[in-house]
Amino acid sequence: MTDRLKNKTILGVERTTLAYNEGLRAYMLSVYNYMALGLGITGAVALFVASSPAVQHAIGPFMWLFILAPIFLVFFLSFKINTMKFSTAQSVFWLYAAMNGVAFSILFLTYSLPSIARVFFITAGTFAAMSLYGYTTKKDLTAMGSFLFMGLIGLLIAMVVNIFMASSMLEFIISIAGVLIFTGLTAYDTQSIKEAYTEGSSSEVAGKRAIFGALRLYLDFINLFVMLLRLFGDRR
């Protein structure tokens, strides 16, 4: 009787664990799908704008808007994600990705397409490796995340300073530091997104968490891409 009860308990735990793992995989897959679609929209819009002189001429006076507006949308989504509807969160994310595409069209005009493609695949490989590490590691990356966040603040300050200094050496150092910081943040954010999953959440809550997770990984990817492009891209 005791053995039968023990076997039922073990079987129940195994079923619970299996259900949790299946839910987690579905959740993480939705995060990566949103991120990939966001990157696809950004890339498509950037290529379209860069290939159309008429569009470039039309948006030229308003380019500053397309550069600053995505920053506002990131903060808006970060602070309002819990109170907005899932459909609204989706729309804001797609809008953010599209507006980023307009701003990123500058990269297609600055660097050659072969070098952009080469750096993209380097970025994708690096991102995949670090995201896999963040997903599978048993090590708590919280301390590393705090250190990287401080490094990110320093990186932003250095970038602002270099706007006025225009130092090629400082730009090189910023790019190297940026690669290291966003490579580490990819692992940290992946672990953080994984730990944010809770079994039994409503589809509305799970969807919004997936979108916010996708936004975090999207930011890691594009910033890593830009830093690598500044190091290895061939200017036109």
C-alpha cells in the first residue's frame, strides 16, 4: 500500500514536471518567434527605405523622429506592459520594430550589403550560443547582470562623450565593450525571461510576458549587431 502510494506520488510529480517543461518550451518558443518577426520587420523596412531614394527624400527631415521615437516606445512598453491589453502590446512592438527599420536604413547606406550579411550571421551565431547558455546553465547570472547593467550605463555615457570628441580610438573601445556587454546580456536576459515563466498563467498574461521578453532579446541582438558591424563592416 505504501509502495503504491509512493509510485502515485512519483508519477504525479513526473506529470507535473512534464507539463511545466512543455509550457516553458512553448513560452520560450513564442518569445523567440516574436523576436525573429521583429527583426524581420526591421530588416525589411530598412532595406526598403535604403533602396528607395524617393522614400529617403520624403522622410529625410523627419529622420530624427524615427531615431528618437523607438526609444520612447521601449520605455512605454516597459512601464505599461502589465496594464495594457495583449493586442496593444503586440501593436506597439510591431510599430517599434518598423520605426527601428527606418532608422536602421542608415546602416544599409553606410555599409556594403555583403558585410552586413556577414556580420548578421556572426551576430546570429553568437546570440544563439549565449542564449542557449543562459537557458541551460544552472548558474545564477543575477550578479553578472548587475555588473553588465553598470557597464551599459558607462557605455552610454562614453557614446555621448564621443559625439563631441569624435575619437576613432574611443569608438573602437566602445565597440569592443559593447560586444562584450551585449553578449553577456543575451545570456542574462534569456535566463531572466525563462525564470519569469509561471505555469497556469492566462493566455493574456503569458502573451504579454512573451512580447516583453522578445523586446529584451531583440534589443540585445540589434545592439550586438551594430557593435560588430562597426568593428567588421565594410563602409561604402
